[in-house]
Amino acid sequence: MSIDPLKESITEIYIAVNGCSAIFGPMSKSSYDHQLWRSLLSWLETKHGMKTDSEHLRVECRNAPGSGKGLFLLKDCSRSSLLFKIPARALINIKTLSPFYPAAVGPNGNLELSAVQMISLHLLLHKPSDEDGSISLDPTFGPYISTMPRDFSSHPCWWLVKQRMGRTEVHEDRLLESLPPSVMRELKLLSEKFWKDWSAVCDYIRARPKILQKATHRLTADDLTSRAHPAVLDYLWAWLNVNTRCIHYRLSPSTSSPENLTLCPILDFANHRPGPSDIIPTSNPYKLGGDFTFTASSEHALRLEEGERDKEVFLRYGGHANRVLFVEYGFVNLGNSEGVEGEGSGEVDVQDVVEDLVFGSADAEVVKRARDVLELEGYWGDWTMHASPSPAHPSYRLITALRLFHCLEHGLASQHSLDGKAHTTADTLVEAWRRVIQGVAEQISDDNEARWRTSVERVCQEVIRRAERSMKTVEQLSELKVSDSTPEWFEWMQGNIRLLWREELEVATQVSHSIQNDEEF
């Protein structure tokens, strides 16, 4: 039997590990996943010199109930002890890929890909086929790419991109319609980033069409001409892998450089949790782009109890609100919603409600002046309410914005006395507000404090009413489950969206109680 030359180098690894190339034939899902794991380790060891014995690799990939795959402990690890070390050349980032994708010259000058664009392009060019048992044929990172998730149909960005392409199914449209406005707003921003990156990649390929000759995934220049072409979803698959799986990794002297990210084999299999992380990434601060070492937490040892085999180790995604987790990763943390009752980080974005309910009913001059000042000082938008720390409270940004709004609204409305002479100017009012944000004064006035607190209460009541209505709408999505085309993940996603609305309801209720109880914030 002849073997495609592009497959040969990767097939050799599978043969070396398995004794045959059965990876290309039919097998169970669990067997297939196990083969990919073993092939990944073989690639890391034979191609990159990684030590994969039990002293140097203390975790392994297994099925994790309810979470797909996860990383499980093989042996006890003391605090800060080595879990595994990934060679720098096995990481997929702008440093390891730049030799393949040099800057190009386009009609409007040089075309340089960002880290996200470059990594996503590489995954696109070497995407495994959609056939069962397929692998990536990339001669450089194939065994690693083969382990990446193949299906992102449950990610909300997938639905929104398909909607723009005119290719959504009924259940995707209904799910999008049921999202909270703040979630939908952030989801649209994410999808715009995707389309911007897709456009940049298309421009780059047009300027360097020869890179398609090295692709192991079929792609032609004609595939880049339409936003409705299936290649868009292939790139979205690559882009979501990058956006959901990349971690911070210093490649630039600047700690804030957007180049400081990488895809990292083995770590990819780790699931998240809201609590402390078991896996701590460490790197040499004096050697940018070196091997990536992962250790056990310095706060707690990792131990297998007697007879225990299934101790999973977790990463922590950071203190993100459920709104952010849903948009970026496609899920929510139950722990975050439980925070509404005192444990976690229940948070609600209320910008749309504040704009409509408070600013929307005011005089246009007041709104313009308030917005101009808030934008100048960096306080426009990102207005949130929080369940913790106790007491449940509006954010400082929201309080600050409402203080200025009511200062201007009340001050300008009453600036003329009966003789028609102006006694208060807008500049004077703004200066009184600035004294508060600068810490010179605690408040503008007792009256101003009462007014912004009343506005927060009005916002809370509107959020509560909207959430109660919307939770009923989410329940009606159950009618779609009878359809043969409804995916298995639909009920789980319905639960995620229900939780987003429930969080809005409960956080608003708690903040309302704080206002009614005259809590100080």
C-alpha cells in the first residue's frame, strides 16, 4: 500500500507507537483518543527530546465524566514539584511559526500577521479532515494538532458567525435570541475580531499564495473570495482553538505584548475550575521563549489517596464573570453563580439598562455633557453590579457615572433663579464631581447621594423584571428538543443561558436589598 508523502512522517510515529497504522481505520472513540495521546507523547519524546517517564511527566490524559477529557495525576506531587516540562520547539506560537510565515507585501504596504492570526492560519492550513479517525498531516505539529477539539458548534461565536453567513439552524437562532443584551454585545465584539482576523489572513494569502502549496488541508485562493464559503468555518475552528486554548507565555520583553501567548501540548487537556489551580506555569524570566515548565501548586500538595486512580488536576481560568466565560469559552461556572449567595463572583453588566432607563430619559444637553466628561475621564461604560464581596453593590464606575449625571441633571435644571440669572455653570458642577473622584471630597452632596442610589434601585428593578421574563423564554426553548436536528449539547447550553439570566436576577435582587438597607459602598 502506498502512503502519501505528506502523511508519511506522522504515520511513522503512529506505527512506532502502535505497531501499525490502524489510526486511519475504524476504532472506538476512546481507543482513538488513547492512540492520539500516545502518539503525542511519542512525538514530544522522539522529535523534541521531552522526558515522558513517570518522574518527568506526572499526569496523563483520560476521559473526565461530564467534561470530555482531563489531566489526571499519576503519582504524588509535593508542593511546587515538577508536573511536566514542554520543550520550546513543541509550542505553537509566533516564534516557532514565524519562519513559515514571513511578512508579505500587499497593495497597501507590508502585511504582518498578529500572533492569533498566524497561529490560526497554521491550524487552518493543517486542519484534520472531517472524517472519523482523521489526523492532521502537518509535518511540524501534526500529532499535536490532531489532539485539538474538532467541534465548536456549541460555542456562541460559532452561531453568530454562521448567522452572518446566512447558514444558521433554528436552534442556533433561538439560542442567540435568548441571550442577555450585555452578553450579546460582547459576543458581537468577539465576532468582529474574528472577521477582522479572517480578512487579514485572506490578504496575507493573496500576497503569498505559495503557502497554500504546503497546506495539508485542501484550500484554494478561490475559497477566500466569499464570506459565505465553508472555509470561513474552517478558519473559525482554528481561531476558536487559539482563543480558547492559548495561555500567556513570555516571548517579548514587553509583558503586555499581544505576542505573549502560545498553544501548549498536554496542558490543553486540563479542565478548569473556579477554585485554586493545581497546575502552575513557570518560565525563566531571563530567557524569553524557553522551555515551558509546569509545577504543582505552592499552596497544596497533590496526593493520590490509597486505591485512588482518578484524581483530576485543574487549571483556574481567573476571576472572570460568567458573561465573559460564556462569550470567550462557551460555558459558565456554576461556582460564579453560587457566589450570589456569598461564595463567588456573581456580576451583572447593566450598561444597556443605565443608558436606556437613566440617560435615555434625560435632557439631551445633560446627556451629552455627562458622556463627554465620562469618556474624557475614562468612566463611560463597563457599569456593573456585584454580589460579592458583601454587601452586594454597584461598581465604583457605575456610582461615579451616576454621581456626575445627577449632578449635571439637577444642577443645570435649577441653575436659573426667578430673576433669570445663571448661578451655577456646568464647569462648576463637573469640578465638584472631580473633587470626589480625586479624593478631595467624600461626596457632592447628600441630595446627590440620594439621587444616584434611587437610580441604582430603578436599574435593579428593571433588571429583575427583564430576567424574570427572559427565564420563561429560555424554558420555552425546550420545545426545540423534539427535533431530530437538535444537537446533544442543546439542553446543556439551555442551562448555561438560564444561569446567566438567573445570575442577573439574583445579583440585582441582592443589590436592591443593599440599597433598601442603606448599606454603604
